[in-house]
Amino acid sequence: MRGYLVSSISAACAAALVLPLSLTAGAATEADPEREIPGTTRSLPLEPLGPSATDRSFGAVVQGLPRRDVAPFSLLGLVWEDAAAELEGTVEVRTRSLADGTWSPWQQVETHNADHAADPGTEESAAGRVRGSTAPLWVGPSDGVEVRVKRADGSSRPLPEGLRLDLVDPGDGPGADPAPAAEDRAGGGGGDGEADGTGPADAEGTDAEGTDADGDGTGGDGTGGDGTDADGDGTGTTASGPGTGTASAPAPGTVLPALDRGDTEAAAAAGGTLGFDAAAAQPHIGPRPAIVTRKGWGADESLREKTFVYTSTVKAAFVHHSATGNNYTCQQAPSVLRSIYRYHTVSSGWRDIGYNFAIDKCGNIYEGRAGGVAQPVLGAHTLGFNTNSTGIAVLGTYSSSNPPQAAVTAVARLTAWKLGLHGVDPKGSVTLVSGGSGKYAKGAKVTLNTIAGHRDGFATDCPGGRLYGQLGTIRTASAALQGR
């Protein structure tokens, strides 16, 4: 895989560790050979703990790691070499906070992660670098860890061979993390270009409709694609936040500005998007919401595959939760994304982050897999149904926790625009052909809502019962934004 980084351990890091760790560290980029890429991935092999390692609330522990000190990290997950092997068991971890030195309670790691993957038979799925992995868990800045793993009750299948714990440090971001999305702080509006002191205002232009004019997957620079940008830097402007009394603007290329409906339709009419049908999109296309680009959340572009892969169109949107837990602030969301991205590429061996978009609990929308936000980029989010769909992950776990209203609103806004580009009714249905998902055999024709939950295509809890229960509301709101 392009950009796999050379494993090494610096003397400073090695001195801080109790046991030797495998370290995948930053390297200089071609564009800026003096700059070290932030972020690391460290691996610890699990140990057999024997039948004596028991806990009344957990049972017999088969493998794990005793409590130990480690170099700082913020996200973790279990990885093994055979991607086809299933981890039929329970994984729990506890971590020590870097801020105050306290240990967390035991937290469960979601072991079923194969359903977030490239479709069977695709180049990405067949690549020899792909590994088995649990879902990643965000724990926040930590410097201690303990792990315990047991087989599922009644299971005769052994745990996968070569289990290891990957610890991900996202590194520092590219600057100030985004404030809560303007339209959600204001309780509506905000996307129509009115600088009302609540956050992102309309940029008076279209910024290439998200088409990556320079080919680096980080968003446009205001020079190509479907339209123009008022100041030519691809960013638009940002009004002052509440109570600040000062104006601010994002760094060039970090945010695609929100467009009002007229500018969105004008950009759509200009065409230039793969699989895009301008006639079908009008007049039912929602206004484009502000989107934080990969550059904006600090994606290390050397980790992903250089080329992009597209499908012919977008017929449906699958909604996910990231299953990384809810213990993050909105200011930490870019760090969460950098961690998931590094875990998907370095640990799981995918070509890029699996999701096409991500949304944080404050309603900020982020570009996911590279290739252009308006393009039908092939993702690795819904096993068997990645073709002709887009995957949207709400950062967090929503099985027993309600998703924030800001996030629900952001899903509606994003789908109104993204599905609208392809003339898709958010309240409609579509028939997709399964690539083989476990729930549906390869070649099966499956009728789904155009805004579906991950569980509709695969036997999984994702996007969590509480978020899944909001999909009807999201469909109605999304359709209304399209003028339906």
C-alpha cells in the first residue's frame, strides 16, 4: 500500500515504554520534506493469560495484557492477520487518562467490524494487506492500558491467531478545530449565506463543488470543477462566533463553504461530476452544507492509496455510527477522524478511511474518503452495498444513547444535497444488487430506503437503535430541504 511507513522506535519513545512496541511513525512528505507527519500506530501482541485469569463479571480470560504504561495514544483496537477469521468473543479494555492519571472502568470494544469493509471481490477487499480488526474505540489521551479477551460462551472456535492491540496517536491537527456548526447553534438557517454571528456564512461562490481540482483528495482550490469561488482560495469566509466580536476565516482549503439554494443549483447545472445528471438534480437539490475538507481535519495523505475509485452514481445513503464511543468533545472530532483514518489504513489495511462522510455531535460535516465530496466515490462502509451508495458515519455510539439533534439535522442536510445531485428522493426507495453481505447473497436484488441504516444491508446493530430510530425524521427533513 502506498505510504506504509517504516517501522521504528525512537530512543526517546523506547525509553518511555515498559515493553518494546512496534511503532509506525511519521515521515517527511514529498511536498514538504522538512515536515514530520503527525501520528503514530503502536502494536502490542496479546499474551495467553491462562485459565486462572478470571473475573466474576467477565469470566475466564483467554488472552490479554496486564496493566502497563505505554506511550501516549487516544484510540485503540484489536487486529489480526487473517481478515477472514472472526473474533467470536468479548473484548474489554481500560485505560489511564494522560490528564489526571485515573483509570477508566472496563469498556467493551465492538468485535464485529467486517461489515464495515470493501465489497467482496473488489481490488481493495482482495488486497493482501487487509487484516481482521475490531471496531476502533476512542478513549482520549491516555498513557496506560489493560486488555482482556474471552471466547464467546459455547463457542468452539479459537480466537484468531496473532491478536495484537494497536494504539493510535492522532498527532496534532492542522490548527484550530472547528466550532459547532453554525446552522445547529442557531437552531436552523445558517446555510443561506446570512452572516448572523453564529459561524460559517455563505461564500458567495461554489468552490468547484468539492471536486479536488489539484488531484490530491483534499478538496478544491477554487480553480476548477463546477463553479467559482469569490476569492479564489476555495474556502469562503466565516463570520464571528457567538460572543467573540471578531471575524475569522478558515485556512485556505480547509472548509467548503455552505451555499444557498440558488448557488447550489447553479453549480449543479454546470455539471462536471462523474455520474452526475444536472437535469435530474433540478429542481430537487438541497443547499450544500459547509464541509470540513480532509486538509481541514488533518488527513495524512501519504497513508492512503494515491488513486481514487468511483462508482457510476449515488442511489442511496447508508447511515452509520462509528462505534468509537461518545467520550469526545467537538473540538476533538478532527483527532477522532485522524485516528479512525490511521486505524483503517495502517491497522486494517484499507485503501483509505471507509466512510465517505463523517458528522460530529455538534453537527459539523467532514469529508471522508478522498476523491471529491460531490463525486460518487467508492467507499468501504457497508459490506455488499458500497457500489452506487455513500456512507455517512455519525461519530459516537448510539445503541443506548440518543444522537444529538445537531447531528441528526446535519445528516438531513448532507443527504438533501448529496442525493439531490443525483435526482434521488430521500423519502423514496431503491433496488440495489448485493455484492454479498452475509445478510443478502451475492446477486440478490434488495429494495431499500434511499436513506438506509447499515443494519438494513447487514446483520448488525449499526447505526445503533437510537440513531436508526431517527431515520424517518431524517428522510422527511431531507426531502423538505430538496423542496419535495
